[in-house]
Amino acid sequence: MTSSRKTVRVRPALPRDTAALVRMRRALWPEGSAAEHRSELVRFFRGRGEKSEPLAILIAETDRGRPVGFAEVSIRAYAEDCRTDRVGFLEGWWVAPGERRRGVGRKLVEAAEGWARRRRCLEFASDALPDNRVSLAAHRALGFADAGTVVCFRKDLSPARGSAR
């Protein structure tokens, strides 16, 4: 009996994946424009990304080469509740809605964990917004433990517009 499930493989993203990555990144981070995502990806593939940009991008594709998800990973000196100062970090993780709950996300995270292990990381971390129930459930299903909820604050220190100097 043959399985109706597609085979999915995970590999490092290549410059030829830029258009697909722009679409997937827009689905994950819609506040960024297509042009902004494209620009970040061009810098990444040229090796000129900012320190805050990912160190690696992994892409999941079907046996026919159709992209169905991606993960961006980095190494952080700190992550909540981690004990080491070299933590593999899942910066972004997205799977096409029609491919969810089929193991694609698990394959992406396992590949990201392998990437971090090869770079001598002993811990792997991630984050999610507290109201993103789908992401929270997916993280827990893959063995992530809740490290607590942090409320982050910011304050703009730039001069007020129109104020006298």
C-alpha cells in the first residue's frame, strides 16, 4: 500500500529560493513589505546580513520541489531560562497551513537543532507571542518547555517631531 503523504525534505535555502521565501516570510511577518523581505534575503545570501539577521535559513520542500515551510536560526549569547552563553535560537518558523500537522514543522526544527549542535550549542530556544496558540502548541508538541512569559517594553528616545531644540 502506498502512502498518500508527500515526502518532505529540509535543506539550506539557496538564492534561487528568494521568491518563495519572500512569500513565506510575508505570511509569518506581514508587517514587513515584500521589498523589505527581499532586501534582507539578498543581504543574507551575499553574506552581508546584520547581526540580528539569521545565520542560516532552512527550507522544507515536497518531493516535487514545492516549498512548504522554512526556519531561520541563529546563535544567541542569552535566551530565557538557558544556562549557556551559546544558544541555538529558532528566530522564525513557518509551515504552509495545508501542510501543518504532517511532520513538516518537526523536520524543520530537527534540522535547525542539528545545525545548532554542529556549531557546539548545548541548548536550543525559541519564542512566541503569548496569544499565538498555534505556535505555542507546536512548540510544546516538539518538546520545548515553557521558560516563562516576559512582557517587553520599549521607549522612544528620539527627539519629538516639531519640538524646539
